Amino acid sequence: MGFFNFLTEEIAIDLGTANTLIIHKDQVVVDSPSIVAKDIRKNELKAVGMEAALMQGKTHENIKIIRPLKDGVIADFEASEMMIKELIKSIPTLKGRLFQPKLKMIICIPSGITEVEKRAVRDSAEKVNATEVYLIHEPMAAAIGMGVDITKPKGNMIIDIGGGTTEIAVIALGGIAVEKSVKIAGDVFTGDIIYYMRTQHNLHIGEKTAERIKIEVGSALDELENPPEDIPIQGRDMLTGKPKQIIVSYKEVAKAIDKSLLRVEDAIMETLSKTPPELSADIYNSGIYLAGGGALLRGLDKRISEKTDLPVYISEDPLRAVVRGTGIALKYFKKYKPILLR
């Protein structure tokens, strides 16, 4: 048995629209942007992850920046395969191996994924030497990662706001009782900020700058108890064509992303309205759990709490809640096997 264990390595992957995280031997060994830089003349890989992210918006015509995942699912099969292969190669304990080990993988997927999209995830995994591939729904993984006992006959509401999708689910008895997946999340907020800067300040900014605004002064409310300091932002003046700098406050970001947040709130209310009464009673007592990068948006917990009249709890490390849960499902495989999709 030990010999075969040596031949097979077990890894858990959170294949996200914005970031890909990998757990190996209970440790997060890869935390990298889901991005690939490709030389289109030679049709070969130029860079993956952080190295490719640094090139974003600064490339010439021969280098193409690709984000292989869109709305939480694989949009570019070839690029995703390249990315997964390179990220697995970068796992410290697998580096320098003479033979590429066989892999047992658990990959998390959005709950609203189609059969075709599931097949794309499986095929990508099999191409990188995975002999056993299991899938787990993101809200389920987030709940496990947050320490919620999903096997009990008790309803728990999980909201996972990632880069491509917002996953809302009511979980009980190791299954999803009610679910809603909306394609409004971090990427849409970034797009809202770009649009706002263009229409309100005649300033053309790139995705990377908009992402920085979202992280540094992002807010879901226009009144905060501990507001972040305003930040200077540079871009291109759309009237003169010259480089220009403006100062951005959290209130402007709240205004920019307000409409998208309203749509997320509507999805939460719709999920609550479809929840069976006994599970609603449980949620009233236990509240709502928030995970994913979107949970870091200042004041979002307060905003959702005001809308639903329920307490809202943010995961300890929201960015890693999903991968942590996927890693736990891998570690205690026998216990969690019934909730995994083969």
C-alpha cells in the first residue's frame, strides 16, 4: 500500500476565475492568479500565474493574456490545461520528480455548472495525469472550510462571492436544499469601477487598476465607521489623451458597484423565499455565512444583514475557505465521499 501511495499524490484544487489554489499534504502550496501569457507566434506558454498577471495590460501584439476561466467555468480548454499543468509542476514536493506521479484530485465547481462544463473540468484534470477526479460544489466546500457541520439535519445558508460567480446555497444533511448561482461577482464589480471612472471622470483605466481600487477602497456602503483613506489613481484622460491622476474615495466605489450588489441581494432574497420553513427556522437562529474574495468588501456583511434582518458572519480567511474545505474533503475522504461527484 505504501508503495502505491508513493506513486499517487492527492491534491485539492480551487479552480477559480480570479485565483487558483492548490492544497497538498494539508498545506496551501499554490495560490496564484488564474491567468496565462501566451506567445501567439510560436503558440507556446510565456508565463503563468503571478508572472503573467504582471504582464496584464502591458503586452505587445505577439503576447496574448488569457484568463482560461470565465464565470467560474473553463472558457479556454487549451489554456486551462496549460495553466493546471504548470501550477501542479510548481508544487514544491513534486518538483524535480523523475516521473510525473499519478494524481487523485478533488476540484471544486460552481453549483450552477452544466454537464458539458463538468466534462471540461474532468478532461483538463485527466490530461495532467489525474487517475481519480472528484468534484465538489463550491458552497459545500466553503461550508466545510468554515467549520460548518454539513451532515446534521440543520439548515445553513452559505454565500460564496468569487471572481466569476456568486454561489448562494442552503445546505442540510450533506446536500444542497436550495441553490442559486448568479454571474455577478468580483469581475463584474471591477467592470463597474472601470465604467464609473470613464463616465464620471473621463478617465480610462485598466483592469489591474480597477482591481486595486476595489481592494484598497472597495465598499458596499457609502457610510463606513472606519473608512479607508482616499487613493490616487492614474490612467489616460479620454478628452486629451494625456496621462492623468485623480483621487478616489470609498463612497465613489460604493456608488459604482451599487446596482450589481442590488442584484446579488435580490438573488439572496429569492433563495430565502424558496427555502422550506423548517430550514428557514434554522437560518433564523444560525444566520448567514459569507466566503470568497467578495466577502472582503467593506460593509457587505452589514448591507446583507440589513436587507435580510439576519446576522451575517464572515469566514476567518474568506479567500481560502473554499480550498480549505476541498482539502478537508480530501483528507477525510471516506466521510465526505457521499457529497462528491465522480
